[in-house]
Amino acid sequence: MDVTTDTHQKCLSINLDNRKYGTIAEIGAGQETARWFFRAGGAAGTVAKAMSAYDMKFSDAIYGESPRYVSRARLNQMLDIEYSLVIERLDKHRGAESTFFAFANTVASRSYSRKQDGQGWLGVKFQTSPQQPPSRIDLHVYLSANDVLRDQESLGILGVNLIYGAFQHHASPEALLKSLLDGLSSKLVEVDMVDFYGPAFETVDNRLMALRLVEYGLTSGAMFNAKGKVVQPADALYNKAVLVERSRFRPPTLLNINMLDCAQRRFAEETGIPENDLVVISEMTLHNLREGETIDTEDFLDRADILCALGKNVLVSNMGEYYRLASYLLRCTRKPLSIVLGIPTLKQIFNEIYYENLQGGILEAFGRLFKSDLRLYISPSLNPDGSVVTLDEFEPEPHLRHLFHYLRENRLVRALDTVNRDYLTIYADEVLRDIKAGQDGWRAKVPELVAQVIAEKDLFR
């Protein structure tokens, strides 16, 4: 199988393969993918129809009404209608030798009035062999070139990469993901959600694909909900308050869950936010998932299984610094944000070595971290001698104490004093060691549901 990374060659190879035939439909700021196929030459062998419905009324007349035009729902409408038309009109004529497809995108260009990057949805519905049921790939993209023409060029290349990848790499979704940025820069294009489904992807776990998006540098963060379904973060968090706990969750202990529950109650009391308007997230960074240079995917899925069983939304990220996490979440919502953490992590946040890459150092980092309605809830921890350390006893370096007192006086950092102190002696590494050793003492250190899932699925062995 010939594989190329050049956009022109990708288009030409598809155009010259008479078995691949379908429709390209683009609305909004799209219009660029079809141009690549026509520019390569031989497009009559691939493109049954290319269309663009820029006006909303025309779009509604073709695809039906939609509350949001740049949305996955609109993408689904487009793909379903265009693919059904291809089958209806061409299956009898050439279905025995053709693998049909429909590609669609719906994209909003950069908004200069609201200072928002361009973003949108792309998808392809395709057959892997003639007269077979279709499979599908949906993805969401951010375009951050700050230049409309450059964004359009990036969008066209991404569309070509998606169509080519669907045909050439569907047997290896991870290779497909890597190929999405062929000819593109991750500084200009971010793919923060991808969903594979259909007969070609029956063995694909989209939670693992979310991890790969982050690992391969296509995005800073990817998310799936408690049902294990991948979600686009901005959609999932739109107009929602957010509470985040970062940990290895290997496994989630009584302390992990108690900290999160206490912070959730405190957050709700202080803000008056209804439970339905709050999204609670368990976050794992790539650093928390790596053992050496590699990520054990089975181990990752073990943790994901447990967190999903607990009803938690999961965010996988490469955002080691908390100010980067805050900036990321602020792109998704303008509602209050909160992060729950322990004293050891607070010490790291006050360690200036982590901010050497910022011109403004720790002051710039804290300015980014607390620029919106964000608060840190700080759980007590234990000293090596077994004594309890609370926020009142925390002391940063002498020259940072005034900064710390400023954060406390303005209630940007708050003590979480309702945590069960009996749980402070629980350390996840010790629990994991006992699980692997086959000792039973670990069961008393994790929630009952966690113990049940670990035992039933024989996890972490």
C-alpha cells in the first residue's frame, strides 16, 4: 500500500483510484478541501459532487434546521444526507466496484470581535470495500493562525488528510491520527476530539484514541465522560462550572474521592451553583501516566474503567503547570473554576523553577492562573513524622510569603478542612503495591466500588 505525507500526492492517489468515489460538502469557513482534489487533477475519478451552502437558509433547505450550525449535530446531518444520496444515486450504477464516501465540514472562521480562534467539525463516512456498511470518523478542530487565509489553507489540508487516512489507515487508527497533521503545524491546528465508529473500528477504544491525541501532540487535552464516550471539551463544559482533581488515580483511594467530594460540597455552598451546572473532572497528565518513556495503555484503561465506574468525567492532558490548565478550561467556560489539591502540590506550585520559561516568572504564572473566578481548595497532608500540615501551617519561601498571604486574603486559596484526616495516611503507591502482591489490606483504603471493579476485572496485576 502506497503511503504519502504530501497533500498533492494524497489527492492525486485518490483521484487516480477509480474505486473511491463520493461527495465533498463544506459549509461556513470550509470550501478548501474540494479545491485540493480539483487542483491535483483527475478529480472526476473521485468527486461525484462538491458543494457549499454558505447561507443559513440554503443550508437549512438542504440539511434541515439546526440550533447550532457549527456543531456535531450539523455535521451528522450533512454526512448522513450526503452519504445516503451517493448510495441512492450511484449504488446500482457502480456499487459493485466502488467504495463510496461522503466528507463534510462545518467551520466558523476566527472572530475578531470576540477574539476567538476558528473552530469546527469535520467528518467522513466511508466504505472499506464495495457494498459494505459504512464506518465513520468525526473530529473537532481549532484553527489558531490568527489569519483567515492561513486557517482556510490548514482546514483544506486537514480535510484531505482525513479522507486519505480513512482509506489508507483505517486498519491502524493510531497511524491515522499521526497522519492528520501531515503538512500542518500543531501550533496552528489542534484536534481535540476524534470519534471512530462503525465496522472498520469495532475493536477501537476511543478513550485510548483520546490519550493518543494528547500523546501525539495534536491537542493539550482530550476528554471522555463517565460512560466512556469521548466528548469535545468546549461542548461538555459550555456554561458549566468546573471542579478538577489531578492525580495518578492508580488506583483512586478513599483520600482521592473524599477530597473531591468535600471540595464539591464546599464549591456548591460558596457559589450556589446547582449540581446539574457543575462538571467534576478527574484529570491525568501524561507525566502521571508514563512509566519511563512509555505509556502502558492497559494500565491507562484500567484507571479509566475505575473512574468511569465512579461516574467521573476524565481529562487527559499534557498541561503540567496549573496556569496552563486554567487557561485551557477558560477556553471552554466562563463559569467559576476550582481545583482541589494537597499541601505537597501547593509546594510545587510555589516552586519558581517551574516558571523559568515565563518572562514574568511566578508572578506571570499566578496572573494567568487566577485571572478569572478560580479558587484552589487545599487539603491537609502529613509530615514525615506523622503530624498534620494544614494551609495555616504552610510556609513558602520567605520572599514569596507576601504573595501567599495576598492569595489567602483574597480567598483565591482556601483551606479544605472537612477532609477525613484518617484518610491522610493512605498512599496510592502503597495500595498499588499491596494489590500487585495479592494482599487484602488494600480493600480498606479504596471505595467499595473501586475494590469491586479491581477484583472483578483483575486490574493492576
